[in-house]
Amino acid sequence: MPSKQRKIAMMGYRSVGKSSLIIQFVEGQFVDSYDPTIENTFTKFIRLNSTEYEVKLVDTAGQDEYSIFPLQYSMDFHGYVLVYSITSSKSFQIVQIIYDKLLDMVGKIHVPIVLVGNKTDLHLERKISTEEGKRLAEKWKAAFVETSAKRNESVTDMFHAILLEIERSDGHIPDK
Ligand code: GDP
Ligand code: MG
């Protein structure tokens, strides 16, 4: 059987760990300073529930409250990973803004999304509780995972979660 191709966008405020999560997943290492402006696509083959996937992960440079949602991001993707840092309330606000824009652009009620609270290793600096993250994900009917790219905690789970969310929606790119 040929592998299923899945294209996933990593979105979120700057410095939340989007690139670090991808690099940890694809290369198995934690890079302390990765150029924040690079927009790169990473490919990884993974097997999940006896299905082979070719996963293309598009690392975005990040969004803020003023970003206009890029039209190309509303069309081309099977699913979206929306990342905030548990140490940053601002980044938690920004994922909600991104979500609203995303739904406006895609024009569908259900889009496969995983909400990710990263940097759990920095628990002394935590600003957003696990409960708050969970509640937001429930509101969106999205999956929720807390991760540490640094310690490689739940990073694989998070990428599995988005593939499963896409599977639930049959792997169709939502119609316009
Ligand atoms: P991006 O702008 O969202 O792509 O964020 P980066 O992946 O470039 O990470 C921004 C900064 O946060 C870098 O200094 C990373 O080393 C750091 N970082 C990323 N993930 C984690 C994490 O899980 N724990 C800690 N302590 N630092 C992290
Ligand atoms: Mg980055």
C-alpha cells in the first residue's frame, strides 16, 4: 500500500517552540537556537495503527494578533497544530486569534486541530494551567497535548494526535 500523504501546518506565536517540536520529532534533537524567520517543510515517514504516513510538516515563522491569515494556509492542509507556551499568556491569546481566523478562512465547522501547550519543563514559570488548555480544546472539539520539546515529552504523541484527528475527518482537505 502506498503511504498516505498528510500535510500539517505548525502555527502559533513566536518563540513557543514550533520549530523545536518539529526538529525534536524529525531529527530527535533539541536545538537551542533555530532561526525564527525560516519557513521550512520537513518530511517524515511514520507508521501508526498499521498505516504508513508521509507527513509533511510546514514550520511557519509565527503569527501575532496583526497577522493576516495566509490564504494558502486555508487550502492546502489536512490539519493544523496550534502551539502556545505554558509560560506565556500572550501566546495563549494568540492561538485563539489564529483559531478564529482559521475557521473564518476554511469556512468549515470542523477542522482537524491539535492544541499544544509546550515547555512543560518550565513548570515554575507556568502561566496557563493544564485545565485552561483542556477547556479551550474542548470548546474547539480539538485534541489537546502538553509537551516539552526540550525533554522530548509527548512530542510523538502530539504528532500522532494530529494524524488521528485527520483520520477522524477522513483525511479530506476541507472544501471551501
Ligand atoms: P518558534 O519561534 O515557535 O519556532 O520557537 P523555537 O522552536 O525557535 O523556540 C523558541 C525558544 O524556546 C528557543 O530558545 C528554544 O530553545 C526554546 N524552547 C522550545 N521548546 C522548549 C521547551 O520545550 N522547553 C524549554 N525550556 N525551552 C524550549
Ligand atoms: Mg520557528
